Amino acid sequence: MNFDFSGKRVLVTGGTRGIGRAAVEAFLAAGAQVAVNGRTEESTHNAVAILGKNAIPAPGDISRPDACRAMVSHAARQMDGLDVLVNCAGVAHGGPVDEVTEAVWDATLDANLKGTFFCTQAALLFLRMSKGNVVNLASDAGLIGEVGLAVYCASKGGVVNLTRALALELAPDIRVNCVCPGYVDTDMVRRDVINASAHPDQTEAALAASSPLNRIACPDEIASAILYLASDAARFVTGAALQIDGGTTAGHPRR
Ligand SMILES: NC(=O)c1ccc[n+]([C@@H]2O[C@H](COP(=O)([O-])OP(=O)(O)OC[C@H]3O[C@@H](n4cnc5c(N)ncnc54)[C@H](O)[C@@H]3O)[C@@H](O)[C@H]2O)c1
């Protein structure tokens, strides 16, 4: 589906790589002006340098509410407003429950849940003016549990229900939705899980087998869903958690 975002102003957190980068490129291809958030000045400027004149840098660590406020207002001032906020920045720390430290809990919840909330709060003024919308990156791990990912599951479950609560409270002016991807071929999975394992091929096959469609997703397959939810085609959609997971959360596979 071809979406038209001509004249629209979009901010994508965590937009320098992975799913966020795919979303940035898709919004740019659809005619939008896009503010690209990355955690550091360097990563953000490096990404924007090759994205063309409609991409502008908006660096800032979204795990800190003060940085969320400064970054969102900088982006909106640069673009003279804001139509779409995509809360994509996130981290995943795996490991057994017994080994979870308070530092891991805080780092995960601060980036995935607190950052999503405070970037959205900082964008409200602009989104109310534009009658805009928010798309959050949740996960299939926000809908079902996963062994070794308890903290990540808690953070993404929080994003799913935060999405619903915000959708209710901000209606009818601002729509709020989330996507729930399964495994996606980004650094979070390819570098940190598959290639970091003792047997990458077997690990990839195991991740693929968790989906009835028997593969992991490409980042642009998630970007398509983000653009749909952000577009006028989804004008009657709010509070939705859209699974893009090859059927992983549909139920029990055939035995
Ligand atoms: N890859 C998957 O399988 C998968 C599945 C479901 C959901 N997700 C979610 O999609 C989102 C994007 O993940 P990805 O796979 O592209 O991962 P990734 O690691 O490739 O990219 C994550 C991005 O978020 C940025 N980021 C992290 N913490 C930040 C902070 N405090 N401030 C600013 N930026 C920060 C990183 O710098 C990076 O650009 C995340 O929220 C992730 O939880 C990913």
C-alpha cells in the first residue's frame, strides 16, 4: 500500500537503525518531513547525513524525561509542528529471573515504558494542534510471556496497556496505537541474540520456528504497519495493538 504523508511532520525515536530506521525511510519515501531521534549527537547526525534534506536530527536519551521534553520540543520547533510521534526507541536485556539486577530493571523500564510515556506527554501540545497520532512499539512479548525476558515482557505489556489508556484519555483529538512485532532482523535480534549464540544457524531456525510463517520479519514489514496506523487509512483506529508476528500470538501451532 502506498501512503501519502506529504506535508506531515513525523518524529521517530530510536530512528537511527533497525525498525525505527526502516520507519524513517518509509515516511520520507511517503513525502513526510522526519525528525530522527538517536541516543547520541554522533549516531543521530551520522544517520541523518545520508537521509536527505527532509530528515532532521533530534538527539536525546529518551530514558530521561527532561531529555524527552527538550528533544520533542526541538523536533517540533524545527518542523513547525508535529503530526505523528513514533515511540520506537527500546532495549532488550535477557537473562534468568534470578540474575536480574535493579540496574537492568531500571534501564529496561526507563527506555521502553518511561520514555514512551514522557515523549508522548511532551508531544501532546503539538499533537492536539495537528489532531495527530502516536504509534508505540510494543512487542509480541507485551501480549504473551517469554522465558528469559521477564523484564522486557513487563515493559512491553506496559506499553500495550499504556497505549489503550492514552487512546481513551486523548480521544477524540489524538489517536494512539501500538504494533506488536515478533522477532525482527535488527541488531536487537541478529547481533545480540543470533550471532551472539554458540550456534547462530540453529538459533535463527529456533526463532523462525516460533512463528507459523517460519521466519523472522524484515524491519520494513514492521514499518508498513507503523505507516498504516499513522495514516488516514486508520482514522477510525485507536487503542489497537496490531500483531505483526507471523502468527506467533494467534494460538497453539498444529502439533
Ligand atoms: N527486533 C525485534 O525482534 C523486536 C520485536 C518486537 C519489538 N521490538 C521493539 O522495536 C523497537 C526497535 O527495536 P529494534 O529491533 O529496531 O532494535 P535496535 O536495537 O536495532 O534499535 C533500537 C534503537 O533504539 C535506540 N535507543 C535505545 N535506547 C534509547 C534511548 N534511551 N534514547 C534514545 N534512543 C534509544 C537505539 O539507539 C537504537 O537506535 C524497540 O522498542 C524494540 O523493543 C523489536
